[in-house]
Amino acid sequence: MYEGRERIRYIDLFCGIGGFRVAFEEACSESDVVPVCVMSSDIDEFCKDSYELNFGERPKGDITKIDEMDVPDHDILFAGFPCQPFSIIGNMQGLNDIRGTLFFDIARILEAKKPKAFVLENVKQLVGHDKGNTLKIILQTLKDLGYTVQYKVLNALDFGLPQKRERVVIVGHRDPILFTFPSPIKPFRPLTEILEQEVGEKHFASDYIREKRKESHKSAFNPSIWHENKSGNICSYPYSCALRAGASYNYLLVNGERRLTPREMFRLQGFPDWYQIIENDGQARKQAGNSIPVSMIKAVLQKLLPYVALSLDEAVLLRDVEIQYNIA
């Protein structure tokens, strides 16, 4: 079945429910490449349940307890690493400066296994954290490991998803290629393609909340998703504000009336409907809120994939052709 097709090995760190895996496997399918996951890792048992349910394998546990030499060889590394405060960072000493943070576990694996490329994802606030010093150290550390590194803040709304969700994406590659981030894909899917037609009563807000919302706000859109900020101000759009794992229960309401169903939240993140959702609404909501926008990451991987599948000589040739014809 796969005879003669290029195989790309990858590892899926801080894998959560497998957003990177869905994005990469979709990108590979469209490029006639065979993706081979050689290792996944996460500490959340409910996320591991979802990952195993959908991919037939259970991720390993705490990455800090996995020796880098025990990590299988791979061509590309994915990591939506946790956005902890990086309080240890500050002395601008490269690898020594990020020991004790979970980013160090990515760095030590890159140093030991030297994959062709990596794609990392984090909240956009990482860009300005500690006046930009945190990101500066991360980028310099990756460059010191032999990678050409680029980063960009991308918005899921620009890649077909009706959700305003901004994330910083960091891409690195060892070979001298001409990678560029993808251009926005417009328009985003209408909410009519996301919202379910039949929704259980448990998803509806109380009469009091619905009446209070509609007294304070009139929407110009139908359907719309109403958003209440921390100050209690209400706004609505033909798309969703960012899903958040720790948000209040009524943070987002469809037409000011009901909460999003698990399937709707997963669709807003770009997960296909074949993806099986854990039968625990609280955990499903948390998992969707913590996941990556699949369609956005897929667009990045489609730009990177041709280089990862090539030898060094082929990658250099492709780069030179792109430079000559300005087609990167």
C-alpha cells in the first residue's frame, strides 16, 4: 500500500489530544507522504485517553523523566509546549538559562537527535514576555543547536476557522531551505457549518442569564457567538473568540442563548468529525480549549513538508530554484 512512498518519522511532544498529529497526517495525505509517529508524550491522563481512542496508541508520560537518548530517531519534532512563566530565564546564557523549564526538554532532545526540522507552538504572549527576552533566549538556544529559526504570530481566523485565536509558531530547519510562513486563507468557514442543529437542553444557559444578556446587547449577526469579557461587557461576531480551558461556563454563548457543544468546539479548532470526543463534557471543553488550531498548523506544515521529505542536495536545489523564480 505504501510501497515507494516517502516516509517521515516524527515525535509529538506535549501532544495533548493530537492536534499536531491530525494536522500533519492531513498534510502528508495531500502530499502522498507516509507519516510515522515514533513517539508521543503527555502527562494528562484524560488527554492520553483521547489520543489513544483516536490513534490506537497511548502517549508516554512525563517528558522530563525520559532520557533524550531513549527518544527514537525522527525527522521532525512537534511540540505545543506549556506556557509556564519561564521565571528561571533571565541571564542570557543559552541552554544554561532554560534548564528547569519544559522548553529545555525540547532543546535537549533536539541536541541529541538532530531532526531535520521542528515546529513549536505557544500563546502569543510569549512574544512580549519579559520585554521579549524570553523569546530571544528561546530563539538563540535553537540557533545555537544548529537550526535556522523563524517565528510568527498567526491567527486561526486567517486559516479558515471561525475562531479568533492567535498563537506564536516557531519553525526551525537544519538544511539551508527557503521556508516562508503561509499567507492567510480567506474566507473563514461560516458558523452555519460549525453549529449543530439539534442541541440538548443541558447546553442552554438559564433564563436569567439569557434575559440579562439580551437586555444589554443586540447582535448584528445571525448566527453569532456572544462573548463576555472580564468586565462584563458583551460583544458578538460571526465567529468565536478564543476557546479557553479555564473560562467561565457562560463565557461564549451561541446567539446569547446556549453554550457550545463539544463537537462545535472541536470543529472551531479544525478537528474533523471523525475525531472521537471523550464522553466527559468538562474534559472535552478543557481539551478543546487547550488544543491547537489544526487548520492553521496544517497550513504551516504544508509549506515545510516538501523540504523535510527531501535530501540535503534536493533541498538546496529547490531553494535555489525558488530564489531564481521568486516562488517561495
